[in-house]
Amino acid sequence: MYKLSVTDSFSAAHRLCGYEGACSNLHGHNWTVRVVLQAEKLDKIGMAMDFGRIKALLKEITDELDHAYLNELTAFTEQNPTSENLARHIYERLADSLASEPAQVAEVEICESERSCVTYSHA
């Protein structure tokens, strides 16, 4: 099994509804996102998947989140834009984009700071 990872980042604002504490107030983070893809086979030139293609797919997703008020995005109108929900959202969006590709999403890690990260996977 081959595992490939790519990292990107975005800045956005959010608030956590129903949370008792400072995070219930509007605030922002500079999130870092690392996606891990897995593939069983290599293509004829020895690649599981082109890093440039993975980076482009991830960038499409992070561009939609960058400098947004996450609570107002359709994906988060019925759930809080927590790091956990963001990780799952990115995982699902990327999985949809990779449906016909040789590599599939293994996990998505999102860090809202240098000390606080969440990893989402189906396993």
C-alpha cells in the first residue's frame, strides 16, 4: 500500500453555537490541512498519483473555506464548523473528487493551531 500526503492551509472565522466558553464568540484560525491518500498500484511510470493533481483538488476545497465565515457556508448551517466537522467535510469533498482516481482518501488531519489537531478517517 502506498500513502501520499499533501498539505495546504486556509484562514477563516467561525463561532461554536451552544459551546460554553470563549469559542462561542466570533474568532478565527489559520488552519493547516494534511490529506493522506492511499493506492495499491503504481501507474506505468511508477506513480500512485500525481502530487500536482492532489494539490489542485485540495486547493479547490480550501479556496472555498479561505477567508470565509464558516457558519454561513451551506455545509455548516446545521452543524458547528468545529475542527472535527471541518476534517470530515474536507474528507468527503475530496473523496467525491477522487471517485474515479487510482488513489483514495485515507485520512484528513486539520490543525486549528500548532497544538490542536483532529484526524478524520472512515476506519
